[in-house]
Amino acid sequence: MSKRENYEERFEKILLPITEDAGVEIYDVEYVKEGSDWYLRAYIDKKGGVTIEDCEKVSRAVSEVMDREDFIPDAYILEVSSPGLGRALKKDKHLARSMGEEVEIRTYKPIEKQKEFSGILRDFDAESITIEPEEGTNIKFARSDVALIRLALDF
């Protein structure tokens, strides 16, 4: 397990009882370097969406525990937020909740001369993801070819 994965796993364990008390759920956590700064992020969600107050409550509580635990030696910025409308679907539980929703898929390399696709999420398993585009028949992608899958934004 990498340092990043270890930090994320420990952070998620600390975060779980805090989110349960706040009436929200953990959507995802990440420990990433952007520019010269490290970020420890918690994405939280609940039915109907989270509020700024939800994020603030979880942030204050988890910040106190993280200060006590102090298991990350690097300086980092702690962020607690909603996963957003165009949220990335990283885990099977995210895909399961999004069945029948419109998604956007970006592939690592072109497939039939394109790298971006959109359609209704119809199926997924350990090896593949299937969408139904507006025009045409279902498209099945190998998960190893998918760089990003997220909910489509309709404006």
C-alpha cells in the first residue's frame, strides 16, 4: 500500500463516525499534491445534497481529530466539500447510484477517433462500463481504457 493510500484509508476511518454523527456520508477521500501543496480532501454527500453548514461541521470535527492523530508528517490543506454536480464516479457504489443517469466518459486513447463519449449509464461490472448514447447502440468500454467517468452536467 502506498503512502497516499495509507493516509486516505486512515483518514476515512477517522472521518466515518464524524460523518455518521453529522447525518452525511463519505463520497470519497483523496490525498493529492497540486503544485507545491498537499491536499487532504473529504467529499461528503447526503440525499438532497450537502450544505455549507454540513461541510463546516464535518471540517471542524475532523480537523480536531487530525490535529490529535497527526499521522501525516507533510504540511497539507484540509478540505471538506460536496463532490459537485459533475462528480467523478470512481467506485462501484458511485456507478450503482448513477444507473440510468447521463454520464460522460473520457478514454486514455482514441476509440474510433474520439476520446470523449456521453450517454445513459446502462451497465457495469469489474471489467467494463456500458453506456447508451443518444444516437446509436450501446457502447461497452473496458474499464482499463476509461480515464474518467462523471455525471454529465445539463444546463
